[in-house]
Amino acid sequence: GENVEQHPSTLSVQEGDSAVIKCTYSDSASNYFPWYKQELGKRPQLIIDIRSNVGEKKDQRIAVTLNKTAKHFSLHITETQPEDSAVYFCAATRTARQLTFGSGTQLTVLP
Amino acid sequence: IAGITQAPTSQILAAGRRMTLRCTQDMRHNAMYWYRQDLGLGLRLIHYSNTAGTTGKGEVPDGYSVSRANTDDFPLTLASAVPSQTSVYFCASSDSGLAGTYNEQFFGPGTRLTVL
């Protein structure tokens, strides 16, 4: 089955700086890669996703890049703000439904 | 009801007891899922259902069972709870859409379960 590794497990940045979270996956057939944000005590919520036929996708201050050859994808957050502080999870799937999640990254944005 | 709900919010349970976690969605989504979330391990899929009347095993199905009698409800049952099942449980749903399409999974608020 699929295995997703996520790094780093914790990340602290100064407000206004950029943050990058990286994930690698094992199943070369995986073709959908969503990212979820989970604030403390809340449910995970989708923030951005990318399909395998696209190398990069942007949505305001967040972007995701995908390298299918190397089997890794990354989340980029620019101009970080305190409200970006949360746990971020990457995931991968080839079945359109059964997601395999990474172990999460606790992002702290320092004022 | 708006979206996806879970009950109870939290529960403390004695080992060996039977427990059913409830999940209901009103979005008419075909697919539903149960995950457990443990510190440092992310979210792991327990069971899923692609449509009413069908279920499948996820990554960590042992000790859990599910049923999908209708579109809206997807209960998760622990037949005989053990301490290792202490976790936060999230139910999710998605619109299955056309084959090969990918649709957002919407999560419920979670159930915090402690097995003593």
C-alpha cells in the first residue's frame, strides 16, 4: 500500500517569512495529493490539492508543487501570519477516495 | 443538521465494553470514512464506504466494524474496547462523483475516546 512521509514534524517561522513542508510517497500510481490544515481542537480542512497532471498550483499565499519522478510534493506558505499556526497534513491516493496521510507538521508562526 | 456531525463528543469507556460512535451527514455524499488520529501518526483510515450498502477495510480495521444502511449514517462499532483504541475518531464524507474524479473529504468534529 501507499506510504507517505512528511517533514519536518515541527516548524517555527517568524511572521512574514515563508514556510515549506515536504512529503514523499511510495506508490507511483498515486495521482491526487491534498493538503489539510487542522487548528487546535478542530477538524481537518482541505486547503489546497493537486492532481498528477499538474506540476504546481497556487491559491493566494499557498502553493503546492509536485515532482512525480522523485515522488515528492511540497506545501509553500508565503508571508506567514499568526493564523497560519496549525498542524498541516499531506495525503496521497490513487483511488480517488482512500487517502493515506502523512504524520503532520506543527507550524508555529512567531509574532 | 448542516454538514457532518458526530456523537458523542467525548467518551470514557471501560475496557471490554461495546461502543458505537455515530456519524451523520446531510450533504448526500456517496462516500464516507472513519479515521483515527493519534499523536505523531496522523490520520489513519479504519473503514470506508463508497456507497450505501457497501463497506471496505482501511489501514487499521482490526477491532472495529461499520455498517452503511443508508446514505446519511455511518456508525463505527468497537465490539470489545481495548486501551490501544484510545484516540480521536474522525468521520468524513465526500461526493464520489465520476470515476477518476477527486472530491474534497469533509470531516466531522471528532469524538475523543478514552479506554481505561
